[in-house]
Amino acid sequence: MMSRKDFIEKQFIFVFLNEGEKFSFKNDNIVIRDKENKIKHQSSCYLLFALFIAGHLSVTSGLLQRARRFGFSIVLLTHSLKTYGIFSAGAEGNVLLRKRQYDYNRWDIGATLISNKIINQSSVLKKIRKKPEEVKKAIALLDGYAEAVLDEKWGLNEIMGIEGSASRVYFSALFYHYEWKSRMPRVKPDMINALLDIGYSILFNIINALLEVYGFDTYAGVLHRQFFQRKSLTCDLVEPFRCLIDDALIKALNLGQCREEDFSVIQNRYFLFGKKSAPYVQIFLKSILDRKNEIFIFIRSYYRLFMKGSKGKDFPFFWF
């Protein structure tokens, strides 16, 4: 399996394909050429961990063979950055791990992940320099929720109820300057919701690729219910790290880096297309990659503790 040292050297590449551009390979390097056949990007396959491709692409057997050989995942996205395909290069045949996943029937690990998420939400709010009274109240509520969700008497419905209450309090406080209404995933009723969707999607695919390195069945969660074709485990493990996207976005908003004119509004839904997406993707990727060492250690520790059958309270914690 991949070591921490190997992972630190790995790269995440995000490519926006324009009409006429194509992939090729040269001496174990992945090469992207424009319609004039000039090299737009080149990087070693040995250093790739995940390749994100936004735009229309004909996937060749050569690309898939190299992804398998060099162990990098390919994430395919539309021009509006919606994921429509994932080719993973994870471990196969970890039967013991998957048996433990399918036999797991408690809620303690899920409660710990949600507590971690809420504590990090509180930490994001604590970074606000001049806190109005509503933000101070939100911090106090979140600290209470983070402790309450760990009560062993709770089942799934109670844990998810606390998580939902905490999120409503958190987002209202975080975006109090920006006429925030509510978090509406996939609906994209405003610029902020649209950008959160983009950031969370990038984070999701990175966490998913890491989980598959160890051979997890990412559809078998410890908290999110199992639904057809939903990667419930990845949904679970994303939770402690969402703060990275939230913090990057609030910084970008405060610095005036997010502009309404970059967005296309279609049937009251906000979308980013093509090159206008690039600065925002860079903001979110930087926030994630600045902490990629800690993310790797978290997932590795999660794997080891899960294999040992450890209790939720012993699982790793990601401090924002």
C-alpha cells in the first residue's frame, strides 16, 4: 500500500479541455495538446494520484492502462464541473476489510465523525475576528452539539438530527454578511451554494480515491444509509474535512475573489462553465492540498483502527 512519503510526492491535476485538445503519452508522461498540436500540459504518470478532466473526452484504452499501471484515479466532469464518471485505481481483493465493513452495525464511528465535523465548524467560526452576537451564540451551540452527538443512547435518526441542526446554525453564522438563506445541495440557488457544491465535489473525489487505495467498499458506510450507487462511506469520511472548503470560500468572498458575473444563471440555478471555473477550483484545491499530509494520515489511521475493530472514541480526529 502507499506510504505517506509516496503520497506527499503525488500530484492532483485538474484539466479543462477545450475543443480540439487531446491526450497522448510520451516516455511515461501524460501530455495534453491543443488543437494546433502544441503541448499544453505534461507531467509524469509516476507522480499522479488523481487526474480531474473537465470537458468532453474520448477515453482510450491507453489512458486506462496507464491509470492502472501507475495507480492514479481518473475523475471525469462536465463543463459545469458535475462528476459523471470515475475510474479508480484502488486495491482489490481486501476481503477481510470488506467483511468487517458488511458486519459493522453500530453508530459510534459515525457519531465520532459528526462530532469532528461540528467541532471544526465551530473552529471556522472562531476565526472570525469581529464576531457579532449571533456568531458567538452559534459557537456555543455548536460546541454543545459536538458533545451531545457522542451520547451512546443515540441512534441514526438522532445523530443525523443533531448534525442537521448544527449545519443550519453554522451556515447562518458563517455567511451572515451575505444574505444567506439555506444550504441547498445541487439546487444551486445562489453563488455560495454553487461554489460549496464544487468544493465539496473535489474534496469528495480525493477522499474517495484515498479510501480505495486501501480496498474499502466506498458504498458501505458507517453512518449514511446505503442507497443504490451512492458512495456512503465516502460521504461519511468527507465530513471532518468540509471545513477546508468552507474556510477557503469565506476567505475568497471576503477578499472579493468571487464574482457573480462569472456565473451563468439557468432556470434560477447558478453554474460555472469552462475557464471561468479555473480560479475557484484552484482556491479549493490549494486548501485541500495544504493539508494533504494530515488527510492521508487520517485515512490510514481510520483503516488500521477499523481493521482492529476499535470503538468510535479511539478513531482519528482531524483538527482544523
